[in-house]
Amino acid sequence: MASTELYKKAISLVIFVALLGAILGFIATFGTDIRGAIARTPMSESVFDTVVKILRVVLWMAIIISIVRFVAFLLMRAAARRSAQAEVSSLLKTVFSIILYIIAFVVIFQTQFPDIPLTGIFTGSTILGIVVGLALQDTLGNLFAGIALQADQPFQVGDVITLTNRGMGVIEGVSWRGVRIRTFQNKLLVISNAVLGKETFEIAPKDNLNAHTVNFSTLYTTSPANIAAIVRESMRHGENVSPKMRPVVRIRNLGDNGIDWEVKYWLEDYVKLHDTDAMVRERIWYAFQRERIDFAFPTRTVHVHEKQPDIDVEAAVNLYSDRLKRVPIFDPLSEEEMDLLSKSCKSRIYAPGEAIVRLGGEGSSMFIINRGKVEVQIMENGKPKKVNELAENDFFGEMSLLTGQPRTANVIATVETEVLQIRKNALKPIIESNPVLVQSITDIIDERQAMLVKVDDEKAEDVDVRKQGVMRSIRKFFGLRSGR
């Protein structure tokens, strides 16, 4: 489309210049003959010569204007590809075009009317210019400040700008008068170029990875290395957190109330700064809740609150046991074994949008949903695709618990979700004390797989081979000898 427009303008310019050149050539060739034919007196000859000269000035100026406009069009196309400040670029084009028009007019006029002095005209114009300049001092200040900003190009439309004592926002436009900024409160701030030229401002370019920091504090009793690892992991795959740069978690200060931390991360879109900060703080809170880590409180502040009632261990075990009974692979367990496994369960809470397991990750545990919902995703053409949704009492990850197989899908919490996590070390003592369970669990897994993948006329020996393979995987993962 742009090439077509350029082609049309070039053809139009050539035709227009050729037409005017033909007229000028006609006047130069036949002007004397025409004057002799129509002029009868010296006065009429003088009038005819003046008209011809004025016509030449008009025609030459028309040619100059058309050429300058075409060159300006080419320069504007090149500037548009390098800069988003179309308004100031257009302003520069207008200013320089007027200067060229004035110079061209003076040269052409003097060639046609060498006896007419232009000094008086420019003297009067100079006086008028001084008067107008004093009257429009602020306007001209904004104009030339805008030209200076365009020459430096410190920012573009779409960048985030932070002004001292004025807040921050997104640059929406630049004109000869000033800069329009859309603040994060959705208000429009207009600041003149002359004022902006004297300001100290900070720019976050839109096509750049810009960093930001979030601060928090923890108690001295928690391991700093553990804190750094937990916070860094909680930010993985966070929305708008760039995966290209690894978040930096470091100690900012050893304060009076605890360890002061700083998390530095890089944003893909700096406009969403505040929303991303809130997401990072939320992820840290949920991660600390899961790991039973406390934030630091001011030591000079007395917090008076009612003691939370102790958790009824027996009620929790009964609840966990009820959840476990809904999982088919635990059907062979006795009541005592079920209670033992229930006491080893760990409750984990995940934020909306947080990954509980990741595709390809190492697995040695399974999860039962106590409350909330999760979404099961697989990768298709490099993008996550939803294949299932699980809710309360549903479970996932059983093959990783029993055989240590890598995770076969992403499982993402869609709302705040609490899950019961059953680890390998919780099930291992039960299997070691009752090796017969391996055979029972193998049969149940085989039945579940047969229901999912229906095979016509499957031979008995194929079923035995498949069962033996699952049993070997379970024994190897739990370190059981084949004879047991």
C-alpha cells in the first residue's frame, strides 16, 4: 500500500513538473512574438513583460513547492519508521518547508525583478517579527523546546514516563505545544515542552525489559537461602514477568524487626507495573503460607488478638481419610494403614493461576483436591491447551507417586485451591510393611489404564507383560527387592 502511494505521488510530480516546464518553455520561445503581436504601445509592452515575469515567478514557485513537498513526504516516511513522534516530525517538516519556500521565492523574484529592492520589505518584516516574537514568547518557547526534544528523542509514544513530583503515566502524544500523558489513574496530564525541557524525568521504553523491585520482611529465624529459593520459585511463570531474566532475590537490610528483602524482576509490559507488583506480592504470600513462613512484624507494635483455636488433629485425620477413601488405588489399604497415611498428608494452598505441577517436572507425589478447582493443560503447537477440569475430591499425579514418572501435564489452580499432598516417603513405610499391596495397586492401575485405552482382542500375555512392567516400576521406585 505504501509503495503504491509513493509510485502515484512520483508519477504525479513528474507530470506536473513537465507540464509547468512546457509552459515556461513556451513562454521563453514564443513570448517575444506574442508581445509584438498584441502590444501596440510601450506601456502595453511593459505591462505584458510584467505579467510574463509574474507568471514565471508563479510557475517556478509551483515547481519548487511540488518538489519540496515530495521530498518532505519521503523524509516523513523514513522518520515514521524510526520514530513514533509523528506530530513533532510533521512540525519540523513544516518549519523547514517554509524556510525553503522563502529562500526560493527571494532567488526567483530577484532573477525576474532585479531592480526591486527587498531590503525595505525584510526590514519591516524584522520589526513585525520582533513584535510578534515578544507577544508569542511562551508559544515560541514551546515550539523550539519541542524541536529540541525531537532532536534528542528521549522518549516515544507508548513509553512510561515518571516526572518528579508529578507522578507517572504513558505518553499518548507529542505536539508543538507539549506532551500528553495518560496517568495510571486514567487522567490526562498535559505538560508544555518548555516546562518538560527543564524537568528531570525517567523513561521506561515500551520495547525494553524494564526492571522493578518489591520489598518484604521475614523473621530472623527462617533460613535466608530457603527464603530466596521459595520466592524465586513462586515467581516462575508469573503473568508479565519476563522469563528471559532470572528474578533476583536479595537481602536489602538487616532491620530492627527482621530481614528486609528486595525482589528484582523484569516486566514484559511496564504499563502493567502495579498489577504485576500485586501479583508478585500475592504469590509470595501464598508461598509463605504453604511453607509456614511468617512475615516480620514491627517489634515496637503490640498485636493483641484472640488465639486461634488449635486444629483438631483427629478431625483433620478423619477428613483426610475420607478424601483418601475416594481414591481407587488406596482401596486395598486397611483402616490402620489409611489412618497412618492420613497423618502424613500435607495441606497446600495455591493462588489462582499458580501451577501446582508442571509438564515434564519430576514427580514423587500425588494431590487430592480438598477445595477449589484446577485446570489440566497439555502443550499443543507450543501453547497450553485445556483438556480437563478437576474439582473437590478429584485427584491427579498418582502415577508419579507410585512410579516416579515425570509429570504428563500442567495442572493450574483456577481459583484459590487447597490440595492434600501425598509424598513417596509417606506411602513407602506402608508398602514395605505390606508388600502384597504392590500387586493390588498394580491390578487397579491396570484396570484404570484399560478403561482409558480400549484395545480390541488384547491377549492375556500382553496384559501380564504390562502388569509386570508397572510392578517393576513401583518396586524400583520404592526400593523393594523383587522377591518381596
